[in-house]
Amino acid sequence: MDAESEGIPPIATGSGQTTATNDTDFDLAARRKMFMSQPSTVAIRRQQAVCVRRAHKIYGTKKNPNVILDGLNMTVPKGAIYGLLGASGCGKTTLLSCIVGRRRLNSGEIWVLGGRPGSRGSGVPGPRIGYMPQEVALYGEFTIRETLIYFGWIYGMTTDQLPNASRFVKNLSGGQQRRMSLAAALLNEPELLILDEPTVGVDPVLRQSIWDHLVEITKSGNTTVIVTTHYIEETRQAHMIGLMRGGKFLAEESPADLLAQYQAESLEDVFLKLSVLQNMGKRRRSSIAQEVVEHVRIPAISNPALDLSPEEDHGEISGEFGDNISMSSRGPDAVTPEIQAPPLPPEEDTKTPFVDYLKIVKPNHMRALIWKNFLWMWRNVGYVVGDTFEAIYSHK
Ligand SMILES: Nc1ncnc2c1ncn2[C@@H]1O[C@H](COP(=O)(O)OP(=O)(O)OP(=O)(O)O)[C@@H](O)[C@H]1O
């Protein structure tokens, strides 16, 4: 329902942030009832490449909590390039880590490629996802080819499918190492590619060619890309942008729609305006903020990221649960509770015995791991022997 066409005073939303466009303070609960909630069944969530609902993630202790995700909703349609934007430290990496199953939410839901990260048969984490973490996670003592062999074997590729390159990773520049890391994520043409700041330390020409490549691989509609960056303007080539701030999304729209709705010349401008709107809060607004509102044509609610509908659950999932591992389901299109088998020992997981992880290591993973460990030890034997001799002689 279009709020403006219904004669309802439009509101700006930021995943739950609301702002009236005139001086009347609207009661949020009453306004929520005026909008039809978006259909959000499990079936619809499973159709998305990624769907996050009511995500809460807290670091720190109970006494001193650091809330990173605060009821965040995110919808990444299949075949899209999704630009995840936000200031340093706002929680982008944390969100991505939860999506790929490296971390767990305190509460909320995550659906990735139709399944729950970490659940058996979901392929997540696994070959269906290519993940380029922010920190370059490569072995310096490996050559480019050996690195690609390692990741290729992990993905179940054969050696003759892999390119040849004999330079050592440690001898590559920072930018080259990031490209290497990107290549490893792209290697097996995953359905979902998650890139955490792939263009940091990369020159503008290469940055453009990385974006061109992302556009190319998403053309078929079979590959989805989530990409974080601090260079807001480069996400103009994205199909959708999520602007993250204060543990929520301020907006989740296409770049063109954002620019039009906020009458802005640049996406940075949009982000600034939305940030001011968020700061204003619901009731008290400074005159400066009011001015911003007056210059902003406020979008109608059209996106689950901005969903103001009551947090009812449509009966599919038991609302809050401690992590993504256990869930119960109900309703006609709900999924059967899956038997969960965590693929990696996540950082917080102290309960699952290590032997259980060993049971689920696939033969190709084991082959890659043994080969990687052997290679690493072989390359480092010189250092180990040298250190040992040094230790012995220094104690003489
Ligand atoms: N394991 C952790 N334990 C405690 N706090 C953490 C942990 N990881 C991240 N944080 C904190 O959570 C916040 C969000 O961090 P995160 O890395 O997700 O942000 P980001 O948006 O990716 O930042 P950047 O753009 O600088 O990479 C930061 O304040 C960070 O210090």
C-alpha cells in the first residue's frame, strides 16, 4: 500500500526509525496498524539469497553489553549485487560473519540460500558460498597456485582445473593479496559471493574492473553478491544498497531510488540525510533536522528493512532463539526442523565436542587440510630448526 496515495502522512523509516513529515507526533503503534504488513512467510524468506529478520547481536558482558545488531532486517534478492554500507565499526563484518555461519546471533533469524547457516545440507558455510573476509587469510609460504589448489580442493575441484602461478603469496603486495583472496572466493563460481571490502588498497582502474566483473557474474541471475565498502559512491553499480547505522538499516533500496527519494546528488548525501533523520528520534527534532526533513521526500514503506509492521511472526518460526542452530517450526509452509551439524567450531561454541566436527569433515576437505598442513610445516621447517638451534645455543 502506498502511504501517500492513501492520504496517510508519509514517514521516513530506518528499520524501525520513524519520523513524521509534519509537526504531529504520530503514535507508532497506531500507525503500524494503518499499514498492511508485508507478507513474510518462511517460503518467501527462503526464496531470497539472504534474509535476516530481527537480528540481535551483542558483544561484551551482561553488565557491559555492546549491542551491534539491534533488530536488523535485511533482504538480499537472488541475482542482486547488494552493497552493504556503514561507518567503520557499525557491524558490517559481524553481520556477514553471522550470514556465513562463522558467528551466531543472540536472537533473530537468518536464511541463506533457502537454509539456515550451519544446518546440515544447507551448504553454508561451504561450496555454495564464496567468502572473502576483510583480513587477508592466506598462507604467505604458499605460491599462488598452491593457494588456489588448497581452496580448489576444498571446493571439490581437480588439480588440472586450476591455474598455474609460482610466486609466493608473501611476496605479493597488499592489493595483490586482496585480489588473490578475491580469486579464492570466486574460484568455484559460488551461488552467493560475500566480499568484505574487496576494493581496499586497490587502484581505481582495478576497482572498476572488480565492479565490472561483479556486474558480469550477476547478469545470469544465478549469482548473488554482497559487498561491503567504505567507498559509498562505488556502490552505484549495485542493484540494492543497505545503509547500516545504529544496529539497523536506515534504508534498503536501489541507488537510483535512494537518490530520487532523498533528492540527493550523491549516495553520501543520502547517507548523511538518513543519519540526521535517525538522530532526530521520533519526537524531538532540532530545527536543523526539521530542515532536512523538509528537503527530503520521504519514501513510502516498501521494504522489509524498513518494515514497521508489528513483529508478529506469521506462525512459521518460534520467534526468538539463542542461535541459528536450534529452531522449531509450525505452520503449513514451515520447514521441518533440521538436524543440525555445525560445519566449523564457531568461536562461541564450547559445547560441541571436537570429535563431532571431525565426523563431518568431507574427504576433499580432509585432503586439502592435510596437504595444506604438510606444505605449511615443510615450508616452515627451516624456521623451526633455526629457532631450536638458537634456543639451544642461547642457553649455553
Ligand atoms: N569478537 C568481538 N568481540 C567484541 N567486540 C567485537 C568483536 N568483533 C567486533 N567487535 C566490535 O563490534 C563492532 C563492530 O565491528 P565490525 O567489525 O562488525 O564492524 P565493521 O562495520 O565491519 O567495521 P569496519 O568497517 O571498520 O570493518 C566494533 O565496535 C568492534 O570493536
